[in-house]
Amino acid sequence: MYYNWKQNIDTVELQNVSNLIKNGDIIVFPTETVYGIGANALDTEAVRKIFLAKGRPSDNPLIVHVADKKEIEQIAVIQTAVEQKLIDTFMPGPITIILKKRPIIPDIVSAGLDTVGIRMPSNEIAQKIIKTSQVPIAAPSANISGRPSGTKISDIREELEERVSVIVDGGDSNIGLESTVVKVIDNVPVILRPGKITPEQIEEVIGKVRIDSKVFEKLLDDEKPESPGVKYRHYAPKTKCKLIYSTKENLMIKEINKIIEENKDIVILGFAEHKNKINIEEDRYIEVSSLENVEEYAKNIYTCLRKADKINATLILIEGVENKHLGVAIMNRLLRTCEYDYKEIND
Ligand code: TXA
Ligand code: MG
């Protein structure tokens, strides 16, 4: 089933969606970050359907979505003042806070960990669905495991329509990258996954912040990560990808043209301003955003990766962004998209 709520939320359809959730079915719904595949977080069998639909490894835990801050303490324990401050400051919004879980959250949700990721989306449709269903909703990003997250409804329908009971269309995702995942360790917020809420913003209200080493480094073979998600290939099209970046535009353009000379079967994901300077057919240059516009870049990147994949080239070459503010989250995703095939050109 497909519901179009781009203009307004249909009340009869909203009731249907909530009934589906209460009945243990799974649905696709919008949030401000990316679309999610949701189920009643308190129902083990319903949550199992999410893992099956995505082909997600069972040791990768799900985030639980609530509509009201009062619901948090029913499913998790706020142990520190730092956690409380993060909740007070950034919720509702694009942040997930890892808290000690209460027994009411089934093991399948937390993949056996004693913690659970809690998120309170600001998206109105997401809030309405959670409120009307009257249960917390477990939801990973709406994509087959390993692929780029769903941010555009046509991509999501193509990939998931047969696998879920209903897809709710709320238009393109506003942010386009998944939430910032934070865990407070020894009273310091540690960013396990960067996102729209930046390290700088957290630092401003809390003080010291750490970025988990696995945000930019490859996991070693026998290493146990703080966040199980980093064990797996992620955000990746089927086509091999390569990431390049330079603070000097001309160097980046020169390098791209050099790579194209060596291999013509390439698709470029790049900035609009560079299109005329790169020697490739028009349909092989996909504009992600205008220069320096990281918001637009974040919003478009997954859609562009999917579009590039359809060309079936041997390589997707991606122009990266500066690694600060929202750029931290973009570069984190792209490094993993490219399986760390990254070149920074300095001279
Ligand atoms: O923006 C988002 O967060 C979206 C929307 C739908 O809310 N959801 C999302 O979920 O991105 P998912 O499952 O694709 O990513 C959740 C990430 C995974 O990397 C997972 O390993 C990590 O959060 N995670 C979940 N629970 C955790 C826990 N208890 N401890 C550490 N990491 C956890
Ligand atoms: Mg995901």
C-alpha cells in the first residue's frame, strides 16, 4: 500500500497505519533525517520482520523512536546529567542517544546489548504515527542492508514496496543523512555516528566531546566496536566507489580529469560548478550540490549514489567536502561508501 501525505496527513489512513503497527506489521515512514522501516518496539515478532525485510544482521541493534520525552524513562534509564542535558537540548531532532535499556525493550531490538538508542524525531508525520500507535517504534533506515539509506520515495518504493505493509510518503527527507548517534561514556558525550547535530553544537552546551575513533578509521579484524553498525559495509551502491577531496578546486578537477583519461567508464558525483571543467559526457556527470553547500550535499547524496549505480559503470568517482561541521557526517558516510578508497590531494 502507498499513502501520499505530502500535502496533509489523512486521518483515516493515519488510523490504518497505527492499526498496522499495533497488529505487528511493518511500515515505511518519513523522519527529518531519512525514512525508517518501523514496527512496534515492544513486539519481538514485529521487530523480527524488520530484520528480515532489510536482510539486516541480527547483531546490529535498532533505534527506538518516541513522540514524547516522558516516554523515554519508560523504556530506558537516564543515568547522568549529561544525558539529560542532551535530551533537553536536542530532542526532538536529528539525534539518537544511547541509554541503559529497561527490560521492557526486547533483546532483538538491542541485539542483546544492555543499552538502547533513543530518538525523538521532529518530523510531524513521524510524531503523529508514534502518538496514534501508542507504542515506541523501532526503526532502522529504509533500505536493504548495506545500501544507501532511503531519502526519496521513488527509490524506496522500488526497493521495499513488496516487503512492507504500507509506505507513507512525506516528500524528500529534509536532512538526508541519519541522526547523530551519541553515547555518554565517563560523563563525556562520544559521537559514534556523526550527523546533522555537529560535535561543535554538542560542545557548546556540554563542553568536552569525543568522536569515536571508528568514525574515520577502518575496524580491525578482531576489534569490538562501540557501535555494532560499523562492522558492516554501509551506504554503498553495487558499483565500486572512490572518494577524492582537495581544498584547492583546480587540483581536484585536474585529478578527476586524469582518472577519466585512464578509465572512461566512470560516473562522477560532483559539484555543479565543476561540470563544465570535467571532460566527460553530460549524462555521466551527476550534480550533488553547488560548492560549499553541505546542506544540499547531505540532502542529495544518497539519491545521487543510487542514480549513479543505475549507469552500471566500473567506477563512481565522488568529490568530497571539507571535514568540518555537517561535512564530518558526509565524509564519514562517503568513506564507508568507498570502503576507505580515499585520496586527499594537497599539492
Ligand atoms: O536518523 C536515523 O537515525 C534513522 C531514522 C529512521 O531514525 N535511523 C537509522 O537507523 O539510521 P539505523 O538502524 O540505520 O542505524 C542505527 C545505528 C547503527 O549503526 C547501530 O549500530 C547504532 O545506530 N546503534 C543502535 N543501537 C545502538 C546501541 N545500543 N549501541 C551502539 N550503537 C547502536
Ligand atoms: Mg541504516
